[in-house]
Amino acid sequence: MSDFPKTPMYPGEVPQQRVYLLNDMPARPHGFRGSCMYYQGVPDGLVEPHEPNNPKLVGGVEWAWSPMHSRLDNYFIEQSGEWWLLWNSFEDDTSNWDVVWTLYSAAKCEIAVEYEAAIYSLMDAWSGDEIDHFHWVNHEGVLSAGDMNKIARAVWPDTRRG
């Protein structure tokens, strides 16, 4: 199991938010189409695992609408056979801060590399989720803060935050 990232408590603990190099996103691999499992359900042919085996941190973002209304997502990716699985993990404040894993997106594609799968799984999941642009990036992993902001601009083009 991958190490769970510590929730940042101070501004110095989050990655640089504004100044970063913008690289072009790689082309979407042929046939790659992820889905937001929260709203679109389990794709045909996927046997949904209960938790990840060996996920790699993609990155983490936070929505902070008010002091008592927020969402902190930490995304992890792993390949399981012909499927790329994007997991969301968070600390559950209602159960002694246990880490909860939920399958956020899945895409059937054997030709994508990890970086491409992370970009397009996250893009497809955010597109299908009923959420607005995140407020800041908490963690970098496979994707940088710049990558996640670029994905966000593609998903929410009318919102300028990053």
C-alpha cells in the first residue's frame, strides 16, 4: 500500500500554486475513456476491487468552501490487468481519521503509460463529477501542480484559479 500523504496545515507545506512550466499534454491514448464512478457506475467488464494493491500518488487537491465545508482528495493510480484505476483517498473525520479508499475512475486501456493514464483518468472523472474547480493543490506525485491546473482549465474553462 502506498504511503498516505500528510494533510498540509501550513502554507509552506503545499506545492507552488501559481508559477510553473506549462507543458503540452500528451495525446489521449486511442480508446482511452475514463468515467466518474460516483455518477456513472462501474464500467462493463470491471470487477471492482475493495482497495488498491500498489497505487502511486497522482496528486492531491482541496476545496475549501467554508471552515466546516471542505473536500480533500488524494488521487492514486494503478494498473490492474487491462484497467487503469484511479483511486481517491481521504481521512474520514467521522471515524477516528481512518483512511478511506474509493474507486474514483476506471479506464480500459493497455497502451497508455502511467502519466497519460493519470491525466486522462483524472480529467474524465472531474468531468463526470458534480464539483467545481478545486481551490488549491495539496500534493504533487505523478502529476505536478501545473499538470493538475492544466487539467482543471480543460474541465472548467470558465473558472480561473490556477
